[in-house]
Amino acid sequence: MLAENLENMVKRERSKGHRKGIKEGMAQGVAQGTKQTLRKLIQLKFGSLPGWAEKRIEKAGAQKLEAWTGNILQANSLEELLGEQ
């Protein structure tokens, strides 16, 4: 009985960990895709991506990346889009 309970508990925890890993992996994949899209849009609109902008994009969280991607059409400069250097 105790062995069965422990085995069931291990299975549940393993399943939770598996689902959490998939969720985190998907979130990272989406963030990487958003970063690539933003880089491409910046290059098309403003030209080559300076080092400071690359660093800012690489460190940004999902919400910031989404905001920048959504604001690129209205931005008049890279500094305006990503903030001052």
C-alpha cells in the first residue's frame, strides 16, 4: 500500500514536471521567435542593429518584446523604439 502510494505520488510529480518543462520550453521558443522577428523588422526599417540594441533585445522579457514589435511602425528611430542607449 505504502509503495503504491509513493509510486503514484512520484508519477504525479513527474507528470507535473513534464508539463512545466513543456510550458517553459514553449515560452522560450516564442520569445526567441519574437526576438528574431523584431531584429528583422528593425533591420528593414532602421538598417543594421547596433550592439547596444542587440543587448537590449537579448535581455528583454516577453512583454517588452511584444510592445517593441507592436510599436515599430510608429517609431521614428531605434532610440525611440527601444529607449535611449
